[in-house]
Amino acid sequence: MSKIDRLQWTQKVAALNERIRGFQANPSQEQLELAIRELRAYADAANEGMEIPPRFIAN
């Protein structure tokens, strides 16, 4: 995994975690929609070929 790939992956995970924390702190419909949108962005990035370290892939 290149440094750029690692940076992109780290940024996606950080954004996803931040949205989930936001929902947990304020469980509103708006926060839920933002978290779902972030999950979809993460999934789209993975489908576009973003390399994800094997230890973070659920089997």
C-alpha cells in the first residue's frame, strides 16, 4: 500500500468515525443520514479500487 493510498484510507476512516460519533452524541435523523452518506462514500471508494488493509476487512 502506497503512502498516498494509506493517507486516503486514513482520511476516509477518520471521516466515517467522526460521523458515527456525531450520530452517537446526537442521535437525530439528520446525523443518521450524514453517517449513512459517509458509509456510502467509504463503500464507493472501496469499490473504485481504494486499497484497504486486510486487517480491516470483515470475512
